[in-house]
Amino acid sequence: MISEQRIFQAYYTKSEPIVSYMVDLLDLDGTESIFEPCAGDGVFIDPILDKYQNIKIDAFELNENACDTLKSKYQDLENISIKQTDTLTDLDLEFLCSMGGKYDAVIANPPYGAWRNTIDRATLKKRFNGFYAKESYSLFLYRSIESLNEGGKLVFIIPDTYLNLNMHKDIRKYILSNTKIKEIALFPSSYFPGVNFGYANLSIIALEKSSDYKLNLENTFRIIKDYKSVEELGNEKIKHLTKLNIQQKNVLKNDGYIFLTNTNPSVSDCIRQAKTSIGEVCDCATGFYSGNDKDRLKVLSKEIRNSKRYDEVDKEKITYDCSSRPLDGIENEQIYVPIVKGGNVRYYKADNWFMEWSSDIVSFYKKDKKARYQNSSYYFRKGIAVPMVSSSSITGAIIENRLFDQSIVGIFPKKESLIHYFLAFFNSPTCNKLIRTINPSTNNSSNYIKRIPFIQPSIEQEDTITENIKQIIEQVKVSGDYEIELETENNKMIAELYGF
């Protein structure tokens, strides 16, 4: 049974500085008609009523118990209308939106990731022009903008993932084309007291509905970040805050309409102006999953990190030389092959993990619904393993004659002579700046890696970096460490190549 918390994702805004900042952003004068699409316990209604007792507010709330509480709370106020309904499917609201909107202002903390079954998600996706329907907040944002009159204002607190993730490409384009963004404040989710969202960072976005596309493109808005406390929200005089002025037309020019928030203009310009991307010179593929790693994945020794759940491999049954690329499995008794797993290790990972790979089990993998025998043309090839999830820095390790699992994005240069250059690049601060600007989260999926700009090194740069990387790999194989000077020289050349 799905819990009520998962269905409604009702995280009420209990931070007074956040609430005050959001209400101030609406810049009300008391004559407005206001819509609260997910009213919760009335946290935004109360401060607005404190300022303007007679202002008209329509509040929707899906949770029946919360709605009953709201009706009881505001039963004596004729200017407050409470309706128990789903904002995303309410037919009266949908009609008002189709007529051009009704409200002068919308303020909300919409549900994040509220649970919907597969049929509901398919219906919502169709209803909302194909927008990503698994994450509910973007649909609330779209519907609320639609509900505004021309010139109406909206203030939302939502995860910052809509700024960069591929799944939110359509809502970004809609916002940039149909509104004038006023301000976006970025801050840690820890500022939201008492709740673990599963999101690292939140944002507060303030915008104005506008049907003038040309004026929208020329609009300049601010992104404000680097807050040190929640009390700093709305304080314009704080010197350490980073304030970026961005034109909407420039965001629309970015690949996927992503918002580039790096304070170094050279990084953003490099991404925006790139003539060639990693995706054009490398194949990027996600790796293999057995469907049951507990039984089929083995570890070389119990001393290996995170090996508690796994059995030690029978060392007599390991095939280390997979240069023949046994895509259909192994016929003899040496049925375990090395596999590269996730984990942030630079340049080279020792053969510590092994996957069962007999002909019979590979045949099973290909048919099993839980297994992922995907992108098999890249198995056992020479490439670079980039962990899907990184910590503070992106890392890469060489893949050769090995499998790589689904926690890895395999990078396979179309020009194999560049593999050592790319290994240096994916371990460089320059690459980290680029990927964190394209996608500020620690998710290094192939779609984001493909967007990283590629600048061809000179022959001299390529030769020097290649020789340095070969030395680093050999040193790591022998001692587990390498001369930091080799890495420093590589990083310096790559930084000079990219200009930052």
C-alpha cells in the first residue's frame, strides 16, 4: 500500500524567512486575486492575510484531512475559498486556463515527486503537452503559469533540477518563451527545516506571465546563490552573494535550454559556443547488470571495500584475457570475467570484481527481465569508465578487456589514439567545471557527458599527455599511486587548451 506521505509529498513550508521572502516577491497591493494550488496548512495564506485582510484567495488542496482543517480555519472569511481537488486534473481550473487565466498571483510549495500510477502518469503526460509527468512539481508550475492573467506573478519554491536536467527541457522552454523571469534564488535543501527531500538544492523562482515572445527573449533576470544562511534570503546588501544577470534569449540558445550558473563566464561561453562535443567524438554507453549481483557477482577478497554481501571468487575459474570479446559467454570452466564497477578511482582500477559469464548464464542474461544485457557491442573494448555518481569531482579509469556495470558510463573515443588524452581530460579540473556547469548535481549520465565541449589538442599536447598517462597507469598498477607532477602537467595543458 502506498503511504499518504508518498502520494501527497506534502512538505509544508515551516521556515519564516523563506515564507516572508516569497510573499515579498509577489509585491502585492491588496487588490489581487490569488491562487494557492496546494495550500497545505495555509502557510502562505496567513502572512498574506496579515497584510491584506480582504484580499481574495482561492486555495486548492488534494489531501482531504488537510482540506478539512483549512475549511475550519478560514470558515468565517468569505474572501477565502477552499476546494478539495487535484490541481492537475481539476476541470474548472483547466477551463479557466484555456480562457487565458484568472489570477493575478500564484504562490506555492508544490509536491515534489508525488506518487502517481503508470496510467495516471500517461494521462498527465498527454494532458500537459508531453511534459515529464513523473516529477509533479513541473506540472504544477506549468498549470499555475497558465492560471495567471497576463502580467500575473508567480513565486514557487521547488528543487533546482528543472534548471538543468534533460527531463525538464520542455518546461524550461515554456518558461523562457511565455514568461519574464524576475529572480531565481538557489540554496541548500537543509534550509527547509525537518525534511529530507532527496534533493540537494532548492530554488525560489519569481516570474511574470507574458504573451510577448520578443520581449520575453530580451528580458534579463537574476540568479542569486552562495547564501550562507536562510536569513540572508531577500537581503540585497550581503556582499558575498553571487548575482548573475542573464538574458532569456541566451538560455534558449543553450543546448537543452539549460541554465548555466557558473560564475566564470569563460566556462559558460565554452559550453555555449562549442563547435564539437564529446558526444560527437566519443560513444557513451551505460553498462551491464546481471539482475542478481548477490549471486552472480564475486569479489577477489573480503578485504575489498563494500564486499560484505558478496562471495569470494574461485581464482581458478577467472578468465583475465577477454581480448577475444566473449559476448556470448565462455565455454570452458574459467567462467568469471573482470568487471569495472562504480567508485571514484582515477586512471586505473584493479581487477577486484568478477561477473559470472558462462555461455548458459549469458544466454539467461539476454532473456531475463531483471538483467540488463545492454550496449553489448562495447563490452570488453578499450575505453574509459566514468562513474554515474561522483563526489566532488568527476573521475575516469581505463577499461580494457573487461565488462563495465550499469553504474558506469563507458566512454569510447571514435579515434582510439585519443584514449589517453581523454583519460587525462576526464580526471581534470577543467572537465569537472564543465560537467558541473552543464549539470550541477553529481549525476554524470551519458546525456550530460555528451554535451561537454571537445577541443582538439595539438599533436604536441596529445603526445605529451599520452606519455604522461601511460606512466601514471603503470605506476598505479605497480604501487597504487602515481607522480602528481605528471597529473599537474596534464591538467595545466588542458586548462590552457580550454582557456580556464
